[in-house]
Amino acid sequence: MSLRIFLPLFLIVFSIPSSWAQRSFNYIKPLETAHLVESSKLSLSDEEKEKLAVLLCTAAKISATNLKFNKKTDPLLPSKCVALAQDLASDAKSVMVTNYQLGQGVVPNVPADASAVEKISNNLYQQAISLVTNGNAENKTLACYIFELAAVLNPLNDDAVYQMTSSAQNGFHSAWQIKLVDNNPNSKPAIPDNPTTTTTDPSKERSSIKILLVNSLNTGQEIGATNNLIGVQQKAAATNISTSFSGSVGTQMNIATEEATRLANVKHPNLSSGCSIKLSFEDKYTPKDGGSCGTAVAVLLLSLVDNFDIDQTGVITGDITVDGLVQKIGGVFAKTEGAISSGAKFMVLPSQNTTDIDDYFVMHPVGDALKIQIFSADNIDDATALMKIQKSDNLAKAMELYSALVSSPQAQNLRNPDVLKQLQEIVQLAPNHLSAKILLRSANGSLPRKMSVPNSIDQIFMAAAPLLPYLAKSSENTGTLPIYPQEVSDKCLQQLNTLNFKVNQKTAGLQDAFLSYIQELQVLANSGKGRDLSGNTTYNPRFQPVLDARARIYSEIRSLQYDKSVLEDYFRKDSDSSRKSNR
């Protein structure tokens, strides 16, 4: 059983949240001057409009709560719900209060468990069905938006997902970007104000892109690898872009691909003829899942529609939203190792994962930064610019300078004034060149010496993964003790010791608790007691040091569970959930 599957069960036993990751909460106040639907054209009474607006505000609060407490969903979902509610009844109390509270970063206390999410998604779906059945063209437009919200809020709502997909195939393109404009002067637009207008048929028939995936092993280890994602275009009757996979992929990968497809349609609303794109992995027989394919799929689709070639020397990872924002992913350590071992010249990952890259270089030598050029991307335009063969002059020059620098003997002395000058020039040409920034920070001694809380917790549990199935077999208060094969405890001890002085101070107690537990087990085994490796051993006073050490693991986990600062740090981290196969 892989760590990613087993860990939630283990954490439930210890009364700790079963997942530690979440997307960032990014509420953008909708513009009141722009409209997704014309309220006056709807065949709804004012009372019906306000009732639907209240339902949308409830959905906004639930999705905001999900984002705060570790439910993977579109980070702009609260903004989208309020945007639509605003078009229906902008002066309604619920709309005004919800907009203000979320704009202030206040997440109202509402139930947001699975049953609440399912209920609100179903209610939205039923409202949308009613609009389609009993309404005019404007009602049907409103219904398409609501189908999308219901499906994104609860991807297990099959009916909503079907209606959302059918709407897209029939030519409906949501226009959230006209209502959701980030007023932060430092932010980059994810989608241009004027989407590209394509009046000719897409002319490129085939394209491919190298994507980073993670294999989760039974030992708890994660192995990163590259895989070629191939897209083949076929003509279609509809005037839009549609996609489908050849091979077995999971729900999250399908959802990410749908988002990428809708993004491509938003950027190209006026195709003279549609195209159906068949996607397949080079390794097409192994099941895959995870949202980190989203950005790669989006770039691949745009390469077919815009007829540009993708640089096959680079690899990419990142989730995507229909607004074009590149979203945080998990497995960065394994994916970086996989990119380096594959011989890729450069790697693209979400800007939100820069802390994970810092943590990677806590656990790995800075020399790894000499082996690959790592770049961050905020949005689809950044990702496309990096993955195209024809790069901008500044980017091409930065990559050329870096390649020349790392191949020269001077690169071994990062404090050499000439080396520092070249690195500074590279960063000036390409501010998202993370490898150059890592080397600069290494030279001036500003790289962190310890990992962040989220990666510290991940690495501790990953190191202890081989013993977790045994540990969870017994509870804190039983009179039995599970005995481990020697190779299990030896492996865990070795892995945990590699984390010495590298984990965050807040998590050092957890690492030490696992180490103490393994050491006490080894003392017991060496004393000749409890040699039966096949099952549990009846309680004996000699076991008490082991039981005390095990109780300390419980205590350390509970301390982390109730430490607000630890949870806030961890809940800012996002990762792909995965199946046992690839992600």
C-alpha cells in the first residue's frame, strides 16, 4: 500500500486531519459594472432571483471553507459564485455581506463536510435544470454557469459534470474573466482582455509535451519520471475544441484536462471549425491520475491551435484553472529528481511551489541547480512562453548564458565576482529563473537550512512509511505489541537519520519520537524477547519502554494537530492526491 493511500488511514487512527494540503484562498471581488447575465432578460421574479442569489452565496461560503480547510477545488470558486449572485441581486443582504466578508479574508462558519457539499451542488443543479426547462435564452446561459459551479464544487455530481461538458461541446464558453479582474497592480493577467480570434482551421495535426509524473511505491517512496503526452487532432463538427484520453486516467486528471480544454476555448472563441483532440501518454498502459497534468495539456492544446512547436528538451508540471492560472502541485522533490535524471535541460513548475524548491535544496546538494534550469510560471502565458521552441530574446539569452556558465570551471566557485555578475544578469533577463536565484542565494548564504513545516511533515512520514502499517495495527491502550521485521526498522532508521537538523523545529519532536520508537524496538529484539515476527506479542513489562515511545508518537501528532500555526503552514501547501499508480 502506498504512503499516499495509507497515510490518511493512519492519521485518522491518531485523530489528526487525514490530509494536510490546500490551495491558497484567492478571493477577487467581482466587478459590479460587468455582467455574466442580464438580469432584466431573465424570466424570474425578483424574489426568485434573490433566492437563487442566496443559494449561490451559500455555495461561495462552503467553497471558501473548503479552500481554508483542505478541500481541493478551484481557488476562484467563491469569487465566481458571488459574481453570479451579484448579477441576480446585487443589493440583496446576503450578496453584500458575503462579498464583504470574503473580500476581508473572513470565512464564515458554515458546514462544509461532504454531505453539505453534495447538498448544495445538487440544489444548484436542480435550479439550473429548472432554468433550462422553463426559461428563455438568457435563463439557459445562467443555467450553463450554474452547471459549471455545481460540477466544480462537487466533481462527483455526475449530472452536473455531464451538463457542464455538454454545454461546452455545444459552444458555451464561460466569461468569468470580465467579472473577476485582480486589482493587485503586481499581478499578471491570466487571460488577455481580448482573446485570440482564430478564423482559420487549426493546421497542426500532432504535438507532444513532456510531463512530470510521480510513481508512489509500496515502500512509501515517490519516484519522479517524465512521460510524453501526445495530442492528435481530428476535425469535428462543432466550432470548438474538445478532448478525450486514450488509456486509463483518473477523475482528477480528467477534471484538469476539462479545465485546460475550456481555457483553450476561452482563448479561441471563434474557430471556423472545431477540432477533437485525442490525448495519450507514451506509457499508455499504466493508469494515471492527478491534476498536475493541467498546464501541460493546456500548452499542448494551444500548440495545436496556434501552430507552434514545443521544446522537447523541457518538462512541465502544474494544475490549471479555466482562468489560466497555473496552480500548485505536490511531489516536487520526486518530480525535480525525475526531471534531472531524465536529462531534461529545463523544468517548469508553478510559482506557488517556489518554497518547495527551497526545501528541495535543503535535502539535496546545491549542485543539482547546475544540472537543470528550473523556472516558475504564474499563468498559461508564462508556461507557453517557456515551453515554445521560439522563445523571447531575453529568455533565450538567459538560458544560453546559464548553460555556458554551468559548463565552465568557474561555476564551482559561486562567490567568484564574474559568476555572481553572470547570475545577476540571468535573473534580470528572466526573473522566474529559479536555478539562478538558488545559486545566488547559496553564494550569499541566504538559502534556508531547514525545510518548511509542510515538507518536514511529509518527509518524516515518508521516511517512516515502512513501519506505519504495523504501527496502525494496534491502538494506544491494547496489551499487544506489533513486532517488525529487522529490515523494516533498519530502513526507517536510516531514512529518518537523513533528516537530522533539516526538519523544521516545530516537527523535530515527531522525528525524534519515531527514532526513539525504532531504537526501543531494536533493544527489545536484541534482548531475545518478541522474536516472533509474524504477529503481535502478549504484553510483558519489558515492553513498557516501547509502549512509552509509541505513546510519544501519538502525543507529538496530537500536538501538531492542535498547533494552529503548524496547521496554517500546512494548509497553505497543496499537493496532488493520487492513486497507487502515477500522478
